[in-house]
Amino acid sequence: MLGVFSSAIVSPPEELVAAGSRTPSPKTTSTALVDRFLQTNSSAVSVQVGDNVTLAYTHQNESPLRQRSFAVKDEIFCLFEGALDNLGSLRQQYGLAKSANEVILVIEAYKALRDRAPYPPNHVVGHLSGYFAFIVYDKSTSTLFVASVGLFNFLPTKKPM
């Protein structure tokens, strides 16, 4: 999964800013990052959202336990990787159909947070049980919501020879 956002959405990390400058270095332009991802992942899909956001993902080397998915609803874009252990109860809580998957649930949870609840974002993430990561971009409000819980515990590690 890859999400690249312009500085109109989020400030770049200090590591991507050239010394003595407040602009990203030529090696780390958004186009270069996306192009590199697409070149190294032949089956990758990328979506350009206006001038400020590019989202990309691939099913290449995807774990059956950590599937990747993408969805868009009401100008809310979401990339999701992983699995929710409590998906069934969350479907009921948010009034979703039994066919709704994790990515749709995250979009609905974000919408509830945005529209109805005066709760901090960690309140929503606290109700999600499992190993997952997601990127939510709300085009209508230019809001970015990102979370990762326990997913990196499952990354394969090389054994010493």
C-alpha cells in the first residue's frame, strides 16, 4: 500500500526535506515515489485523487491472512490491509450488510466519526480488533486518517543462515 499526499494535505516528514530547504528533495518527489512503486509491482493499481493525492496498492505477494482492499464511497477513499477479528459485531453496530468487508466498515466508521460523533479518532480505532493498517482520505474535507495496529508483527523476517 502506498499513499502519497501533497503538502496541502499533510506536511512532509523531516527525512524527506532537503537540508536547508522546506521543499521535498528531487529524489523524493511524489511522482518518483509512485513511479518506483508501480515499476517494482507489475500488477499494481494506482488512483490519482485530484492534484493532491495518489493511492496505490497491489495484490502481489499478498498474504491470505492480510488481504489488501480498496474502496471509494461518498468521496472517501480507503486502502485497507489486514483483518478485523470483530467484523461481525461491527457490521451490526454500524448497520451494514453481512457482505460488507473491512474496507467498507472502515469508511462507515470514519463517516460516523466525522458526521455524528465528537470523539477523537483513536476512539474509532480502539473499537477495531485485529491486525490491520488503513489509509482513509476524505476528498470533501481534505482529511487524512491513517492507522496501523499490530500489522508489523506479522511481517516475515529472514532467518540467519
